[in-house]
Amino acid sequence: MNTQPDPHSISVGDVSNAQGVAIGNGAQVVIQQAPPPPRPGSAPPLPSLVIGREDDLRNLKERLGLTGENSLQVLTAIRGWPGIGKTTIAAVLAHDPDIATAFPDGVLWTSLGPRPNLFSELATWGRALGTDDLLRAKTLEEATAQLTAMLRNKRMLLIIDDVWESEHVVPFEVGGRGCATFITTRENKVAQALAPTANDIYRLPVLTDDKALELLQALAPSVVKDYPAESRDLVRELEGLPLALQVAGHMLNVEASYGFGVTDLIEELREGAAILEAKAPADRTDLANETTPTIAVLLQRSTDRLDELTRDCYAYLGVFAPKPATFDLAAMKAVWSVEQPEPIVRTLVDRGLLEFVKEMGRYQMHALLVAHAKSLLTDD
């Protein structure tokens, strides 16, 4: 029996990174073709690489009453740093077999962003449920009422990803008694506004050093093998942020594949600037405009929403940040030369750019956000 691959066959590769790449070998051409895009209103493809989130997945499934004695929790807000993996873990949940059993009518998904077309997104959910009637609704309220009626007796998981304003969620509060809702947001004020109680907010943590190293090893195995000490130092510097680790891992793997040394690149990555300039992973591609933003552009979505004074103060924190980047109110007051730092701190925490760590009694800024803050001051 001939076991050789058909030279004209289609090989579907990595779910999140597949490209239409032709690899020539004489007359033989193997095409690695990207999977079709998800249907409107459905979840994005299952992420191909998720490491270190086992506890988080279990905890989130408990909130849905799938394990233990917990009953169904109607709404959970998943919050965390930009690049922490909120969308990734939501996508994993959407494809989980236990979720399919608990919510046999399926999953509805929308990603809103800073300036969503709410009417269009509601209509997309309507089409996913088999109707175009929402397109004829005269108001958002009417469209919401139609969706509410359609979902009254269904068991579905509703995922509202990348929420920037709490009022954007209101039209999507359409689930019946058998439905549950997850929202993801980088903004503390959004989570606080939407979650019924503090327990309804799930703060997604960074990866531990061991899990971060495991992720880096999956992305750049030869680098971690040949430079174990430098690799461990790098994951510590990147503070367990999956987005930063993915970008660093891909860059290191490419550099090593050319046969080049990577010690200089590792040093650049530790400083953060090289990561800011790099392209985001493939799942962050803007399909409508066929562009892939840099990491700096992804982070700039948050800082663009700051007023000028707060933006300047945030930039100054980057310049004066110690390692690790933690501050108390007195230090921020001195850096900013203001009498009352509290209003500025409140805005930065609300925007997900600064985090209060109760155990330390101090405010923390992630290393990648420190690099971004420094770049803001340089740009000015």
C-alpha cells in the first residue's frame, strides 16, 4: 500500500496560525491551507497552544455549575492585564466538551472592542439562531427583546469578549434561565459595573515562572535547551504575560532557525522594546483590513483613552519604575508632582493599566506596560 502523501493533498495545519503556504519539491506542491473562518456569532477556533490554565479552566467551569456543588452562575466577568489571555481562555471554554453537554443549544460569541456596532452584532446573533428578523428591528431595544424571546427556553453560553464600556453589554443581556454569560474585559471599572457581586469577577492571573518557561519551550525548544539560564531570566522579566511570551518565543525560534545566536535578542526582549515593535500573534489579525497590529498598537488602545495629564503621568511611571514595577501612593505623588494622586491612580486602575496588590499594599504595573509607558514619553 502506498503510504506516500498525495502531492496535491491539502494539509490543515495549526488552527490559529495556518497560512496558505506552498512548499515546493520538484513537481510536488503541498499546500497548507488555513481553516475556514468561524460562522458569524460563533466562537473563534480552538487555540492551538494553551499552557498553564488548567486551574483557571476548572474554576470557571465551577462557576457554571459543571463541577462540585455550585449552581449556575449567571454572569462572570473575566478581567486581567492586556495580553493575559482572556479571549484565549474564553475560546477554550467555548469548545470544551463539558460546556457542549451543559449548554446543548450552543455558544453565542461576540467581540465588541472600543467602538462596536451593537445593532450589527445583535443581528449576527439573530442569524446564528436562524433568523434575519432582527435586521428589521427599528431600535436596539426591539432587537434585544426579539433575542430575549428567542433564548427564553434555550440553554446557551453567551460570551461577550473585549468589552470596553459597560453600557455596550446591556443589549446582550438576553439569556434565559438556562443560559449563562461570560464577559472579558481589561478594564476594572467595566467588571465592577457589570458583575452583581465581587465574587462574580474572575481575575485571570499571569503564568507562574514554570508554566511561562514551558510555554516558551513549546515555542522555541532549541533556544530553551541551549540557553536554559537566559531563558529562565527572560520569562521572569516578562512576568508571565502570555502575549509577551508568545511574541518572544516566535522571534527567538525564527532567529535560531537561521543559525544565529540569540543572546543579543534575548537581552532586547528583556528590555521590552523589541516586543512592542513586533507583530501580534495571528489570532489578533484585523481580518477586515488584512493587517496585523504591533503589540504597541494593542496596548495603545488603552492609553489612547486617557486624558493628557493622566497619560503623561502614566508615561512618567514607566521611566521611574523599579524592578519589579510596584509603587505606593507617596512615590507616585512625588513622581507626578501633584497634591492628590488618587484621581489619577483611580483612572489607571479602572483602565487596567495599574493593579492594586492587596497583599503588598502597593500598586503594580506589568513589565510590558512599563515598556509601553516609556515609549509614550519617547514619542512625545
